[in-house]
Amino acid sequence: MSQSFSKNDVSSHNKPDNLWIIVDEDVYDLTKFQDEHPGGKKILQRVAGKDASKQFWKYHNESILKKYQKQLQVGSLDSKPQPAAPVTPPPSPPAQEAVEPSAEPGVVAPMAGPNAREEAVAFDQFGDLIPYADPGWYQSQHSAYFNETHVALREEVRQWIEDEIMPNVTEWDEAKKVPDTIYKQMGERGYLPGLLGMKYPTHLVKSRVKSVPPEKWDFFHEMLLTDELSRAGSGGLVWNLLGGFGIGCPPLAHYGTEEVINRVLPGILSGDKRICLAITEPDAGSDVANITCEAKLTEDGKHFIVNGEKKWITNGIWCEYFTTAVRTGGEGMNGISLLLIERSFGGVSTRKMDCQGVWSSGTTYITFEDVNVPVENLIGKKNQGFRVIMTNFNHERIGIIIQCVRFARVCYEESVKYAHKRRTFGKRLVDHPVIRLKLAHMARQIEATYNWLENMVFQCQCMDETEAMLKLGGAIAGLKAQATTTFEFCAREASQIFGGLSYSRGGQGAKVERLYRDVRAYAIPGGSEEIMLDLSIRQALRVHKVLGMKL
């Protein structure tokens, strides 16, 4: 149980061999921690026995406090206000029997007029309420897309992220690996099955999302889950947990054979096995139609023999399964197929690549040498894999967009917090008009992009995959470019606001420094900005010509 101390009690612990400090009225014993402190012992010894709140917040952020709190806190000051006792809710009224409406002869029932509408109710405020640091519906604005199940999921995911992930993100990023137990929790919590861009597959998994019944799961739950994971401010973390799975598993779930789905997917969705998407090659990136990885059918027609290389494959180093684009026919898009290649087949070698950003994502170079793949592992039809790839691109790009918008918010939020405590030329940063102008430009781009994103997610939810591919492919490509340029702008402006703190790894500027490194990992994969912008216009004109565009 936490103990209670007076300031005089704490002041007696002021020696190097007996060193306590106060931070926000909580008491910490740092005697054994001195050797671990990155800033050295002396800085701690100068505040021994004292209230070090001001000094702590000058150099650290909340994640550091959360990381060490359980280990180092020994109690609180006796002057610290006690948390309010939970309010006992009033007893629930007795259940009333539902009344079925019925028509009665000679009785005129009131009807809603043409201007009647259902009263909209805003949800309770959530988060720190920094303007634009969270979506508007977190901050008491009305929403046409979210309901109580989304509110419940938001609270569940945020609690998990803040307790188990945020305090450790910097350490994991430096180690270039997220613990396997975290990925396993994604399966145990029922999150992985909800990230496929389809109805929740209850027939394939035992796990369930605690806060959302599977029959109510929709695309906005998937959007919210990805968004909240991205609050940790690490592309490497998000790609570790969602990257390979989010783009490699949907093609199998949608187009794989029943036998392969039933054999493979339960292990993947539970978090026991991992899968990735292997399309990009050393000489074929955005130009997917020109891949050269070859799959030749054996004379007996029972196997494909696969030879070739894949490059920049997210999570590949850890995966048992590879959703792989191969050439089974002639040149161009009509000669491409998708195969599920299993590491256990042999002939699969992987090596980790060192990249500028997303360090903990496991970016991989893959070599296939005479890999024997049963024809049953064909995903979709032979020589029709390009269509599956194009359909999958919408889901992949929406995921990238969600992450970019939240990363832009993180850069903005960190900047607002820092601007309120950093002082230059005798006043806070936020009191300088030029800093407020930077924040305003960040906010306007974030909100514009997010509202476009909500509309695209709603359209995807209302359309089947084929209709969405045809009608939304161009718009989603344009939105991807909008999101990545917004992310890059906010990362740069946040770096300018933080100054030198965003140039060094760790500390108060850790998130901004890390996200600045991650920018290119979002601007290039999934279709580079230039190609996305061109595609957005070409496809829109083509589709609207069919719809009857008049010029």
C-alpha cells in the first residue's frame, strides 16, 4: 500500500546513499536509480529531498514517469488530494415489457413531420482536450459515424496502449524489435481478426474484442483501433503489429481456398503465426505489373516452382507465411498470380534490412529458390492476381492514411505541450505569433485530411470491394498523398518548434525525432506521392466518364 509522507519526512532523505525526490506530490526513492540516470548522478543529488517537479517536466515527458512509476514510487505527500470516491449509480428502473406498436381502427396516431430528425447526442469528452490533438468527436462534437461501441473500444485500447506500450516505445525502437508478447496480445484481445476489412470472422477464432460484440464490428472500429495504436508515435511499432498482417492477410481471407483458410488463418488470427505481403522487388516497386519473381507449374500440374527476390517486405524476417506476387503468365498485369508461400516449404531465406525509419518493423529482403508451392495455395485465380492486388491497395492505403493523420496529430500535440512550457525571450513559445501560426497550419491540414478520411471509410463500408476499387481507388490515392504530405509538414514544423530536442534521440523530443525519420516510410510505400496524385486524377476521369461526365 502507498505510504503518506510530509515534506519534512522527504527532506531527510537528501544524501547520495538515501535519495528521495517529489514529483507532482508523489514521492520517489532514486537511491539505486542514480547509476541508471542518463543525465548522471549529480543532477539528481542536487534535488535530493526536494520537490523536483519543475526540473523533471523541463527535461522529461509523461511516458518516462509512467515507465518508472511502479518501480520507484514509495508513496505520496500527505497534502496530495485523495481521489474522489466512485459515485454509486442509482438503481436501475425495473425492466418494462416491450410494447409492440399496433394499428387501431378509428385512432389517429401522431406522425413525425418532414422537418423532424432524431436528436443527436455528443459523447463525453475524452483525452487531454488539447484542441485538434484528437478527433472532434473525442471533444464533445457530434458525429454521424461513431456510436457507443466505438466509445467503449476507444477506452479499452487507449488504456492498454498507455499502460503497456507507451512507456516502452523508445526502448523497443532502439532495440529494433517489439516483444513478441505484445503481438500475441493483439490476437488474444481479438484485435487481429478485426483488422481484415471484412466482417469479424467468428468462425475462425475463439478470441473476442472485450468491448465490442463481433456482430457490431465495422470499418470505423478498425479505423479507431489503428488510430489509437498510432498515438504511441512510432511507425515501427504500428508496422510491427499491423504492417505485414494488415496487408498480407486480407487477400488470403478474401480469396484463399477454404482448405487453406481453415488450416492457416486460425493460427495467424490468434497471434501465434505471422504473415506478410511480398510484392515489391529490387526492380519493381510502384510498377507492380512488371514484377519478375517467377512461378512455373510442374508437369503434373500439382505445384508451382518459385524463384525470385522480394525487397522492403514488412515483418518478413519473422513470418511463417508470405502472400506473394509471382509471374505465372506473360508480360504485364495479366500474367500475375498470388501464392501463399509457407516458410516450411523450404527454399525461403530472409535477411533484415537497415532502413532510415520504422526501425522495429522488421523490413526484410527475401529470396525464393526452387520453392515447391502446392497449387491449392493459389490466392484467387491464376493470372488474375493483379486484380486482387489492386483491391487490396484500398485497404492498405487507408491504413497508411489513418496512421499518417494520427502521427501528424502527435507532432502537433507534442508541439502544443512543449510550446506552453518552453520560454524564449522572456515569454512562452506559444505566446509568439509565429509559433501559433505554425500550430494553426498544422491543425487545418490535420482536420481537413481527417474529415476526408472519415468519408472514405464510410464509403468503403457502404460499397462492396469491387465497387470500392473502381469508384474510390482514385480518391483514396489522392487522400494518401494528402495524408503523407500533411504528416511531413507537421513533422517538420514540430521539429522547428522543438529545436535541438528533436534532433537527438530520446527525451522530450523523442516522438518528433522518431516520426521525422518515419516520414519517408509513409510517403513511398503503398504508392509514392507522385504516382498517387496522378492516379487520383486518371482514375477519377475514367470512372466519371463511364458515369456520364459532361464536359
